[in-house]
Amino acid sequence: MRARNVRPTGQERMFGTDEIIVSKTDPTGVVTYANDASGRVVGYHSNRRCPDRRPIESIRHVYQRMLKVEAGHSRAVDAARAGARMLTDELADAGVTYDRYIWSLISGQEQVQSAA
């Protein structure tokens, strides 16, 4: 059943840093599943989290190097491969996996100095 006459409350809803909002809809857009965090925001699904800017700032220089590498290629597929290869090589040189690097950024405990 679809919610009707839903009005935003104007109240900010806060979630824990370990919470993820999950909902699932059927092909017509009817919500068929919502976890507890999602259930606290009923009827209005334009939820956005304000990201912590520190991980974004700490990876900005990696992104800039990737853009520079990618700019040297005229085909998008070649540019994407070159950027991915650059990042993979830097992480390998630092002895860390991509997943570990990303989690270190998210946790605020960046552990890879040479790749970051």
C-alpha cells in the first residue's frame, strides 16, 4: 500500500555511523522491505547522509593523479583502465588491498601514506 498525503516533518533524522538505510521495492515502486534504520524515516525516501569530509579530502590527491593519468587517453575505456591500473599499482607498492584502503579512509585511520 502506498503512503498518501505524506508531509515532510522538517525534522532531521540522525543515524549511527554503523547504520545503513536499506529498502527494497517491487517493479512498481512499492516498498517490500525496509530495515529498522529505514523504517525510522517513513514515507519520504530522499534521505541523504552528509559525508565526513576528511576521507574525501584525504583521497583528493589520489583522484587528481588518476584524472591526470586518464587525460592521457582519448578513449574512455583506455582512460578508465589506466586510472584503475595507477591506483592498483600504488596500493600494491604500499602493500595494501583496495578494500583495506577504503575502510581505512572510512574509519578515519588512513593507513596507506604512499598511496594516499
